[in-house]
Amino acid sequence: MSASDVVPEAERTLAYYEAVPYLLVLESVERDGEWVRRAAYPELPGCEAEAPAALEAIEKLEQERRRLLQHWWQHGMPIPVPRPPLRGV
């Protein structure tokens, strides 16, 4: 990505933030004698989900990511951008 591809913060849309490729971490953790899969976007504070299956945890995580981004966007809160979006928006 060149300097001309960087979108100034004032011109970023919600779609811009939704296209950012956040780091996804998936791990198995024990809860009360049961194993569950925990998925998280550690670059987005509080964005994590747990489920019995990895795919289900990732699907729940994606819903939580979109919910958090929309909430932060609607309330004018800063949204972390550790790297630029994968696609032009």
C-alpha cells in the first residue's frame, strides 16, 4: 500500500473499518470440565466469543466485531486500525 492509498481518518466510513484485517486468535480452553473454543480479535478490546466448535466461535466473533464497530462508529469513539483494509473502500 502506498501513501496515496491511505484514507485520512476524517474520510473513513464504517465500511473502511469493517474491511480492516484484524488479527484473529483461536484457542481451546477448559470451562467447568468442558472444552470450548475461544476466538478473539485482541486488537479490538473486548471482542471475543466462545462456542463448542471453532467455526461457531468464529461466526459469533464476527457478529461481535460488527456490533462493536457499529457501536464505536455511532458514538464517535476511536476505532483501532493496526493495518489498512485489504480492499479499497
